[in-house]
Amino acid sequence: MSDYDPRTDTGIPTEPVGSLPRPQKLQDAYAKYDAGEISKDDLEALQDEACKDSIERSEATGQP
């Protein structure tokens, strides 16, 4: 008898591929940047924050 359990051992590792959805806060920042309400530096800081959040959430689910 094998230790393989098809309910838990899928044997098919997966990774997210493609673009991640932009959070509403970042979408709002793009609109504010386009309207001249925030600077490029402010926008880039919010982009960095959104990237960091996405990475942390991915890592929390066990993604490398």
C-alpha cells in the first residue's frame, strides 16, 4: 500500500502566472496622478506598497 493520498497529494505544483489585479487604492492613485493631484514619487511609493502587499499575501499562502 502506498502512502499516496489523492485527496492531498495532487502531484501538480502550481504558481500564479500573469498579472495580479491592481488594488483599488492603486487604481485611485493612478487617477490622481493623471489629474495632477499626486506626484510621480507619490505614485511610485504606492506602487511599491501594492507590490509588497501582493508578495506578502502570496508568501502567506505558501508560494515561494
